[in-house]
Amino acid sequence: MEPVSNRFSTVSAVPLAKTNNWPKDVGILALEVYFPAQYVDQTDLEKYNKVEAGKYTVGLGQTQMGFCSVQEDINSLCLTVVQRLMERTQIPWDAVGRLEVGTETIIDKSKSVKTVLMELFQDSGNTDVEGIDTINACYGGTASLFNAANWMESSSWDGRYALVVCGDIAVYASGSARPTGGAGAVAMLVGPEAPLALEQGLRGTHMENVYDFYKPDLASEYPVVDGKLSIQCYFRALDRCYSFYRQKIHNQWKQAGIERPFTMDDFQFMIFHSPFCKLVQKSLGRLMFNDFLSASSDTRTSRYKGLEAFSGLNLEDTYTNRDVDAAFQKASLDMFNKKTKASLYLSAHNGNMYTSSLYGCLASLLSQHSAQDLAGSRIGAFSYGSGMAASLFSLRASKDASSGSPLEKLVSSVSDLPNRLASRKRASAEEFTEIMDQREHFHRKVNFSPPGDTNSLFPGTWYLEQVDEMYRRKYSRRPF
């Protein structure tokens, strides 16, 4: 894997100048993705777990799953992705005024990951950095992004950039859920005049108290999961968020004199939080089902041929309706191939990254399309965190896709994603299981150095060097 310094910087290395004007087009200026240097193939897991061929590769839509050894924890993942982003963009450390972390991988009930990341700012002398960790299952990264944008669009903004970091290690006890794990982190630089701007006022949010996935046992990395309920909650949150989003964009359109319904045609691309790829494909079909139910009878007849039998149904009654699932998954296949499939590249090859999953999908989308494909497009984004918290929002790509433009540089910066994934080491199912057993053994232990060879890590990766008798963690970085 090539050194970070040889990859494209997407932004100027000078601090922003604050003016009295509202900052324009606040959004994502640059992003960096990190995933572990080893993976297990899902076909190997199918054989090892003695399940039928295709259960994971077809049933879940997953091909590979990245995983971390004891040498890596949530702090090291975030240290790595932040330093890589800052080295590539060449932004001075004192040009950052806010740093938000979204994670559900908790190794301390008091000390935030953000405080560990401040170690990177030490040489610059910049301690004036707002923000801490945000926690709610897989939603923390999105809450952090919203917080960063809200800060920049408020009277508290001091003219500097914001950093948003999403990272998690998704591990499950041995059994049917283990193949839905993964690990990784995404760091985003947020600022005005971004090539991917958050569309103002267009966020549909749904929050509710449910127990579909939660981690009550602080002595274990493993969650308590009600898989069937979690999928129902995901669909319910998707329905509600899409409804709220459409209400808000209709209000904006009415003020502009536009009198027509918003449909999925108005998203040029659509990305989702991806627990596993098959759920995302079903979710796109569900959004088409939403459009179908809200369409006029004439539109249903002309546009949704062969689906008329579903017109009398209510959304709330169809969360487990397999006929609806199958029919609209089939009807939306062309839309899926055009708008969503490319975004699942990292998810299919690395698994569920929890808070960073949605933003890994964004990086995948950028890596699989040219700047010209993306220019001027509206990208819908659905973020879901169990428990639950969910939002559907949109990003608008800038229209300038010329060579050297911010959008072209952003796309180029993630174009090596497939090669980076291909450079990982393939571990056997037996090796993967042994490392999972090691993680269980060392969880909450003190006074140890993690086993393993640091040369197995990607160059430039931070790793856990030692946990002392007071639970204090020391980190080092593998040199390039």
C-alpha cells in the first residue's frame, strides 16, 4: 500500500478565514478510510461453521470480513485514520477547532476516544478543540457529523475546520451472528464550500425506545441481539425518516413554486447503513414501496405494472411481509444497480463497521464513480442505530467536476480503495476463531502487551503497545 503522502490532497492547507456571512455549502471536504490488514473469507466461514454454501455469500450478500487482533482497539483505529487524513490533506493541526467521535466500541466508561486523539495535536500546541464522543449504536457518526456542521453554521464557529471520526470493531459471539461482524474507521474533514455539501433543512429523523441490539454487559465485547426485531426496527425507522424528509423537501419546493411529489427519482444515488448487504437491497425496494403507496392511482397503473395487488396495504403491516419484500426488491433492481450497488463495495469486502458503515458506503460510491458521474447529484443517506436513532439526509455534489476541482480530488483520493482491500492478508477460519478467542481472553485484562507481529499491520498503523496495571494504554505507530 502506497504512503499516504503520495495520495491526493483535496483541500487547501491554510486555515479558513471567518466572515460575518453564513458559511456556504458546509459539508465533507475530504475523507479517509481505514480497515484492518487481514480478513476472513465468508466461504471459509460457511465451511467452518458447517452451514449450506451461500448462506453468508448469498443470504447476507457478504464476501469477506475484516477483523482486528488484540493489537488494535478503538483508540488505535481512530488514531490511524485521523493521522492519515491530516497527512494527506496537509492541514495544520492548529487549523482544527472541533473534533467529534462517533463510536459504540467502549473501552472506558469515562475517558473518551477524543481525548486520546488529542495526543496527535500535542506538537502543534493546539488544545482549543471542542467536541467529545457521541454514543448510540451505529448512529454516533451521523450525530457527530450533524454536530460539526451545526457548530460551523453557528455563532460559536471560529473559522476553523471540524474533524468527524467514526470507528468501531464489530464482533459477535460464536454462532449465526458472527459472520455479520467487521471493523474500520472513517475520518472526515468538514468545512464550507465542500464538494459534498449537507443540504440545509433536509433531515428526517426518527427516535424510539426499543431493545433490538444493545450491550448491557460491560465485561463483554458482545451485544445482545434480537435479529428479527432489529430488521423490523430498521424498516420502520426508514419509513418514518423518508416520510419526514419528503415533508421537509415539499415545504422547500412549495416556497420555490414546485408542485409535485418527491420520489426516489430525485435521488441520483442512495446509500444506507449496511449491517449486511442484502438488507440494503431490501431497503431500497422498501423506499420504492413507499413511493408506490403514496402515488396516485394513475401513476400506480402506469409506472408500477404488476404491483397493483399491494396497493391496499399499510406500511406498518408489512415489516415481515415476504411477498412485498420480494416484489419490490425485484421491481427496484435496476434502481439498485444504478444508485446503490456501488456503495456496497467496502461493506461486501470488509463487513459491518457500525458507526462508520454509512460513510464507508459513501467512500465506496466515490471510488466506483467518476467526478463527472457525481457532479451536481443529490445523494440520499440513511443512518440507523439500534435502540433506536435514525436519520435520512442528503448530500449535494458540486457541479464542477473538472480536473483539479475539489470534487475530482475527493474522488481521486479514494480511487485506490479496491487495491487497498486486495492488499490485505487472507486468514483462515481457524486463525480468525483463534484471534476472536484471544480478544475474549484479553478483554478487560491489565498489565500485558498484546501478542502478534506488528509487521502484519499496514504501514503507518497505530497499535496498542501495552496496557499497564492501572489500565492505562500506550500506543505506537508502525513506520512507513
